[in-house]
Amino acid sequence: MEYDVIVVGLGTAGAEAFRTCVECGLRTLGIERLNGMGGVGTIGCISFGGDIPKLLHDYEKSAGKGEVAYEAAVIGARRQGKRIAGVTYVTNGTVRKASAKIVIDSSGNATVGALVKLPLRRGCDFDGTMAPCSRAESWMNAGGGIRPIYRNYQEDTSTDSLDALAATAMKLNCGRHRFWCQNRAKQRILRPSPMVGAREEPRYVTERIQTLAEVLADTPVDDPIFYAWTPEDLPVTDRAVAFESEAIQNWKFLCDLPMFGYPSTISYQTIVVKGVANLLCPSKHFGVAHDLGGGLRMQGELRKAGKVAAFAAKLAIEKGVAVKDVPYKELKPLIEKARTLRRPLKTIVTTYHGYAFEPYSDRQVVEELRRDIARTPEWWFAKSENAPCERSAYAYWTAWKRAMDGKGRPLADALAEEMSAGGRFAANYAVALGLMKDERCVPVLRRLVAEPGCEIDPVIEKAIPNRFKAIALLGRFQDVKSVAPLVEIVKDNAGGFTRDIAGCRAYESADLYRFQALSYALMALRSILSAHPDARVAAELEAWRTRPLVIKGYDGFDLAARLKKVCFASPGKGQRS
């Protein structure tokens, strides 16, 4: 069968793409593996700010204007030069073929690209590990309300091994069963929806790939398709942030901004698959980096992307051009009319709920760091308050942002002056200087690692220890004088380094404190030795990797294997470059 557009996957983005295509008068085929449109937003009974019955009604109404194959799986795709000529799918035991001028892949896992062997991106740069898989469920709590819950594990769900996928599914089911057993007197399950890899799967290589660092630095975008203000929502199992990008480390660890959200402007090029003339990808596999994708896979944003893909398909067909050559000046009025280009109410980094922060002055930054700093809550636990931990997090953010904007010298000088005075809060100022890439902080950071528990390293209830932050920053500065104490931390499996802080409740267990110290120390040494090779030290570290080690994470699974992926003797071996 011949169509104008084939939409693969009718979830959050695909349902909007399909509906908009048929409204534009395009002959459209939608292929969906479930028995309805909307994905977890409707079939999974998880809709944030939407009416599930109305969404289902609207989507099914649009189905009557096009053609939909439910309970269908795409099993093949045909490529002719730089075009996807069509797909092969199976439904109700029947294999069918369909061709189209434009293909919109909204599968969420780059199904079409995988079938024609396009290059795909997977997970974090260190080892390709993806954000946790999710098993979404709907529950009824004691008060009668319905809410979704999740179970997360960091796995590579792109594996070809059925045994590995089965093991991941088992983890998800076991984790939720334990939760239910603990809470069955208060809650009952309404609908289980096991969705392995639902949060992050392989991503396309697109004409433009935007990163969290670019978004936070306000990198210009000439062809915006939507604006957003979202929480940073890259869930990192057992807080394994040491292996993530510098931007994520700054956000979740050094600044401790989990309850804050950020504004972003997303380019049309992020939904245009590179090297293919007629393939669009408006789903969570679109052109954002691993660190940005956590926040920009939200339902509202993906619905907008789906609509834009439909408008781009319409223009590409009318003009007979490749999707990357669709003129933005003609696309923009369509997406403005659809209201996807409305700016969000919040346009700066600020708390997800409650108190709104304005840009801090240099003096405010200095004042807010003159205190013991506890952890901020995650964004879904945030309450309306102007708590000291929130203000400290925003002070760190201000220092980081000043450096990104190239306007940080006066603030850096003020922080350095406070740090040089010594005292209990000197390490806070050193961390802020580290965020600004100012080397004046290095001696203080070095002392935190070499003398844990000294007067500038107090143990604070529910606080991320500054000694951990110091390790991460010393790796960025590639400080060769820190090698010896870092190696000792590793050889001791961080036992001595964490003994006096294991009960301060920043992390869930003594093992997780050791994991934090080891993961940052190993990654710091990897960075330092790349700039200052030392065969003897590398040999010591490689010997450590061969020794038995068990470190249990939040759900009792061993974390040692990921630590031992960090290599020193042969850079890149066992890990991604």
C-alpha cells in the first residue's frame, strides 16, 4: 500500500504526529504495538495534567480519518539510497508491506533506524549505559487517588541477548513486588504496565544534537520548534553520577540542583535524522544528548515534537524536498498556530515547585555559601519554601552560570578571598571556584582529599561531603599532586576515607558512600593519568581491578562491575571513548 506518511509508534509523540497528519489531509498509516494510541499517557494510565478519557477519545477519533494497525510490530524497513522506501509489519499473524513519501519514527527506540542499520547513539559517553529502565504501574492509594510509580535500573536495553533482557525484566518485577508487599495495607495495584527501557533506549544521530551544557549556556537556536522548562530528570541508579557528563555532575552533585528546572529551546534539526532524506524522529530518541534527554522526554514536549514532525512532513511533500531542507520560515507559522512555540512561564533556572529565585548578586553568592550545606530534595518532593539548602544550591548555580557567560572574574575574586581566610566554610568557596574552573581552589581541594575530616571538612547531617566534590574537581584540573591520595582511596576500597561519614545520611548505606568515593576517585585518576601518564600507578590500579570487590547498591545489586570498567593501562579499553 502507498501512503503519504507512515507513523511508526503511536505513543505520546506518535499519536500527535498521526492526528496532525490526518488533519493536514495526508494519507497516513499508523503502526502501534499496543491496542490504542497515547502510550503510557493513555494506555498506561499516566497523564500529567491531561484527561485520559478525553485524550483517548480524541486520538481514536483521528484514527477514523487515517489507517491504523494496532497490535502490530514493524519487522523490516526498506532503504533506497537516502530514502526509507517503506516498512514491513506483522499484525494478527499477517505480514504486510507499506510504502510512503515520509516516515515518522515515533517508536522511542529508533526501530526504523535499527532495521536499516543507521548509526545510533547509546547512553552515557563513558560506557553506553542508559538511564534506568522503567516499569510503570498505576496504583490506588489509601485516599483514593491514582498515581504512577516506577522501578529503575541502569541497563543497556539495546542488547541482542534475550537472556539479558529477561534478567532486566525480572529485576523490574521483583523491585515492584517488594514495594507492594511493604505497602499492600495502604495501596492496591490497578494496572501493571511492564515497559523495559521505557525511559531511555537507543537514539538517532540527527542533524543537530543538543546537550545539557548547550542549553544551560543559552547556545543560540535559529529554528526553534518548542520551548520548555523542565526538571533535570536523568535518574541515575545508586547515584552513579561520576560516570556522567560534566554538566550532569555539576547539576546533580556539585551544585545539588535536583529540585530545580531549566529552560531550553529545541531546534528543528533535532528531529531530522542525519543522512536520510525522508525520516523524522519526534520521540525520546530524538537529537538530544543522554544528559539532556532525561528532562526533555516529558509528555508535553514530545506531543509538541510530534505535531512539528507532521507539519514538516506536509511541507516536504508539497515542495518535493528532503525533510532537512524544509524552509523554517514556512514551518514556523504552522507551529505557531498550533501553539507549540509558546514560551513557558518560567524562563530561568529556578525551583520546580514553590519559591522562584532571581539571579543572585556576587554578594548573595558569598553569603549563601557561608553555612553548612545539606542536600536539596529531588524535584518531585519539592515543597514551597525558601530553604537554606535551596539558596546554597542556587548560589553554586550562579557561580557556574557566571563562568559560562564569561562574566565571573569579580565573583571568583570574592570567593577566593573568602576561601583564603580559612575556617569551616573554606571548602564551600573552593567548590564554587572549581565550578568556575579557577585553579586557585586546587590547594584546598587537595587538602580535603589528603586530610578527610580536617577542620575545613566537617561531617554534616544529610550533606554531600565536600571531600567527594573535591575528588571530582581535582580530576578536571588533572592535578598530578593528587594522584597518591587518590590511589590510596582506591587500594583501600574507600573504607578509611568514608568511615567517619557513613552515618550522616546523604546516601542510603555505607556501601553507597564507598561507591561514591571509588567512582569519583577512579574517574579522576583516569583523567589525570591521561595528561600525566605513570606506568607504575597504572599497573597498581590495573592490579586493583583484578581483586574481589562487592559493593551493594540500593536494591542489593552489586556495583563493583561498573567500577572495574574504568581502565588505565589501555585508554578506551572496556569503555567508550
